[in-house]
Amino acid sequence: MNPRDLIRLEQLLRLADRVVPMRDIYKGDTNPRVVGMRHDVDDNPGSFDTALRIAEWEFQHGYSSTFFLLHDSHYWNDDMLCRAPLFEEMGHEVGIHVNAIAEGLRQARGPHDLLGERLAELRSAVRVVGCVAHGDQLCYAATPQFVNDEMFTECRRPSYGEPDRIITYRNVRMRLIPAPLRMHMLEYDANWLPRGNYLSDSGGAWSQPISNVTVAFGEGQLHVLWHPDWWVDVFAAVPA
């Protein structure tokens, strides 16, 4: 992404009545003139520091959003836990970016045990009620393929197979055992919230031209996803 992308995004967000975190959408703020905004903070170098810079930029512009932190990332450490409350201090929400099925296959452990441990760590620093699945490459390398949110009963994906199927990766065989979000004291998964339009920078490019999105407010609520990983260079040049 480049500085022009940031300018165009800000021009789009300026059209909204409000820009809010995904928690607010879950609680019923589904007005089509409101934008729901989130960030999946993946594992590339500089992603967490860039997420904090984005949070500050949004705070200065009057926007609030959700930052989903990846629980098996390089930045998941004591320093991250000390700085995570900064998001909340700027009016943002912190959620967890779920990669527990993939990590369970790597470690030969149960996904629910893994997620429970990481949630306990994150909740020692911030409030967490929301989650969203991470698209780990292992999701495509396993047999059969899967999505990390399939560990939740609310996120059933029939096109991938039975919800309790066995997944194999190398010499590890795991049976999926879906459980309700509430088992982990989670309220929502962001990908399953209702929306009318969707703009994402997954892969480092917009999923559709922003010029097309500006007329979409009357067609249902717009949700915007941008990954700090793709904005490291842009925000390194943004004045603090």
C-alpha cells in the first residue's frame, strides 16, 4: 500500500456518519451510514508497531476500530501485553486473531486449550469479546482444508466438510470439536457479522476500487478490513 491509498481511504471514511469497532456492530449499530472497521494484525515485521501508529492516526481523525492480535505471532510477548492497553486508551477495541486449529496441528494440541491459554494472557491486559479467523497457509496444506473459525459452532462451513471431521497434517490427525463462542467468553466473530459491502486489503491490494465503494452506503453497511502489515512503510512516514 502507498500514501495515496491512505488518502483515498480517509476520503471514503469521511463520508460515514461514524466509524466504529466491530463490537459496536455486534451490539446493533448496523446503520448503513456507519462503517465497521477492523485490523487483522498478522505476523510480518513491524506489524504491531504499525498497528499502534494506525490507532493513533484513527484517534486523531475521530475513528474507532478493532485490532485483532494474532496469538502465535512474533510480537506476542510481555512487551505487547504491556502496550495493548494503548489501543483502548485511544478508544479502540482489542480482539483475538484466531489461529488455534493451525497451531494445534503444528503442536499436536487441542485448539480450545491453546486458545484458552492465549485469551487468558490477553485478558490480563485488555477486555476481549471478539475474534476473527487467521488465514494461515496451513489451512490450505492440511487434508482436508479448513478455516480457523470452524472451532466454533456458530461458524459452520458445510462446503469444507462435516464440522467434526478429522484433519491431517504431516503425522498429526485432529478431530474438530466445535464449541460455542461463549465457551471462551467470546461474543462474536467479525466475519459473521451482517454487512452489505466489504472492502479489504488482503494480499496487499484493495478487493475493489475505492471509487466503487463510495456509492455503496445505501446498499447496506460497509465493513473495512486493513492489515497493518501492508502499511509499515506508509505509517513510517506519517508524522507522529
